[in-house]
Amino acid sequence: MLSVHKIGGTSMSKFEDVLNNIIIGQAPKGKLYNRIFVVSAYNNVTNWLLEHKKTGEPGVYDLFVKNRDYRKALEDLLQKLIAINQGLAGIKLDLDAAAAFITERIEQSMNYLVSLDEVMASGYVNKQNILLAAREILASLGEAHSAYNSVNILRNNGIEATFVDLCGFHDTAYLTIDERIHQAFSDLDCSLTIPVVTGYTKGTEGIMREFDRGYSEVTFSKIAVKVKAVEAVIHKQYHLSSADPAIVGIENSRPVGATNFNVADQLADIGMEAIHPKASKPLEVNGINIRIKNTFEPDHPGTIISRDFSGEESRVEIISGTDQVTAIEVHDPFMVGQVGYDMNLMKEMQRYNISYILKATNANSITMVIWETDLVDGLVTKLEGLYHKVTIKKAALVCALGTNIAQPGALAKASLALFGRNINVEAISQSLMQVNMQFVIRREDYGEAIIALNKALCL
């Protein structure tokens, strides 16, 4: 009866709370074991290693790509990681052992990067493949650091723990991600020890290549399926809430309590991931529920994401969205009545590897909402050559989501709430399944729109 737990980066940076609230405090019936913990890197470490996820501020990887001083950046990073270690001395981290471990990993990574740099300079290899290898190497360091430290702390606090290092740093075996996970757990008795697992897994397919920054949740999901977990638990800084507490105020948000995988997918599509969609699918298919818990409210049951849940009462469960999108509209007076007219538009989107979040059409226009970071000059130039008029506009997207919102008046109520704040709806989308009402609005209205919809639909 194993459960698998994922600890997020912000929670890992407050590991004393993780130790007291989760590992010890939430041990079922006083039993510490039969739980597997998959850990993220400490807060901001992956940003330092790669690039900042939100701001794009360069990390070591970005400097490596641009042939700038990545060596000094990696040396500076080592000092930051050792400083993180020092903050854990109070909960019995062996500072000498921890420093020796991460120093050896950083030094070996430096050797790898220098070698890759020299190979790229030769001009005989595909540069992109080398860069992907560098990204994999760097990504692995954060989770190796936090997992090693966690096991050291647990053992020094009298808890039997095992460091399950899926990074394969010194392992030359040619294994897929699934094969490496299978090998690691095939002979591990989880009733006698707490496995603490790196969120990064080395595999021939490249976990960063396949999933990029969602890789730790993919590792978590694959382990849960492998061990046939009774539940997959994600511990985060906040509850999965009806609206972002930072926008509406903590007193005006509440834990969702229960929802389904479809709604979780809708959240992921707008960047508000309860779990990475490629990590949730194996759990959904295998009937393993996800529980989202607040690390700092251990007694709260959190929110269950299950396959078949539908609210007994018709209501909106979550208000969410993003103000980091761009609306693209193509207009052509000759579009009307032409079968498959948007096929060429979709081919251009595919050519530039861009996925849209929302699509709305009328007789002569097609409007799509994409991530602002996906907008490239080449796409705009191409579209302007194909269509009579192309409009590009910075925008925001607000959504009202729920497992059972198919009721007369729900859309009207949402629209009236926005009207009451003098917020114009510039485009709208809702499918027949009716789990997500999407409104395109002016970017500057985003916060007000979230507050208005939350007050009208969730409180």
C-alpha cells in the first residue's frame, strides 16, 4: 500500500516544515515507511541552472549556449548551493558531507560542459544535440543536491532513508527513463526505508527534451504507476484554490476540495499547472488519484483530482488565467464559405511549433490566443503575406472552470460580472463539454477580471 509524494521547490526550501509536517507529521498511524518522496530542486536553483522560468533571466545553460562565461557562473552556483546547505544545519545536515557531494557533481559537470564545448567547436556534430545534452546535465544537479541533503537529514534524525539517484551521473548504461526507474525500484523494500528520489531521471530519450521543466512531475507520475501507488500526493506552497490568493486575497479564496483530470488539463493549458499534463495522463489511465496538499497546512485534506468526479451542484470551481498572451486575428473577406480555409493557418502554426490556447471564428475572421513568448517575427511576416489583414494584440485570458458548469445563465452571470467592472470581452470560447469559459480581455484588466469572476461565481 504505497503512496508516492512530490515535494515542490518552495516547500523543499523550507525543509524543516517538510520534515515535521509531512515526513513525520503525516506518517499514517505512526508508520514512517511505505511512502516514496520525489523531490524538486530547492527554490530558484533550476532557474539558476537553466534560465528563469518566468522572466527569462539567463542561468548557466543560457550562458553556455551563448558561449559566455559559464564556468564562472557554475562556480558561483556552487557557492549558492553550499549557502543553502548551511541554512539546513539546524535540522542536522552534515555540512562537510553535503558540500563534498555537490562539489564533486559540479566539478564533473564542468568537465562535461568543457568537453561538449570543445566538440561543438570542432564543427563535426549537430550543435542542437550537444546543447540538449548540456541542458540535461545541468538540470540534474538541482534534484541531486536536494535529494542527497534530504536523505542525510533524515538519517541524522534517526529515520532510515535511501537516496535513489535517477540522474545516472556516473552510470553509462543505455537505459530509457522507464527502464531506469524499474531498475531503481525492483529490489527496494519501501516498508523498511523512505526512498528519496531525484525529480530528474536520465534516459535515452532525454527527459528535458520530452518534457522540459515539467520533468520532476513526470518522474513522480512514472514512479507512482510503476509501484501501483494507492495515491499520488503533490505538496505545494499553496492549496489548489478557487482563485489566486495573491490577486483576490487569501480570505476570498478557498481550497477546491475535489475536481477531475479534465479541469486539471484546462489549468495546465493556461500555465496554471496542478500537474504537468504529460504527467497526469498515466495516472488518469491507471486510476491513480492525485491529492494536492498545502505543505504548511498538514491537517487539511487538500484537493483530490480523480477521473470521474463531477460536482453534485452546478458551480464554477476555479477562476484562473494569464496576462502573458497575445491575440492574433487574421481577416479575409473571401474566407466566407470556403471549406478548410483555416488549414493553411494551422500549417503555419505547426511550422513554427506554436500551439494555440483559444480559437474563435466568424465568417471572415479567425482569432487565436497564443503565449506571448511564442510570437516570432517570422510568423507575423508570413501571415501578413497570406491574409488581407492581420491584427496582433497583447491580451489577457481569464477562465471560469468546473466539472459541472453546464447550467443556464452561467455564461451570462460571468459576462455581467465583467460588465460590472467595465471590462470588455474581446473574444470568447466555450466547448460543448462546458468545463471552461474563456474570455479574452485587455491585459490591464486582468486582476480586476479575476476578482470580479471570483466574487460572482465562487464566493
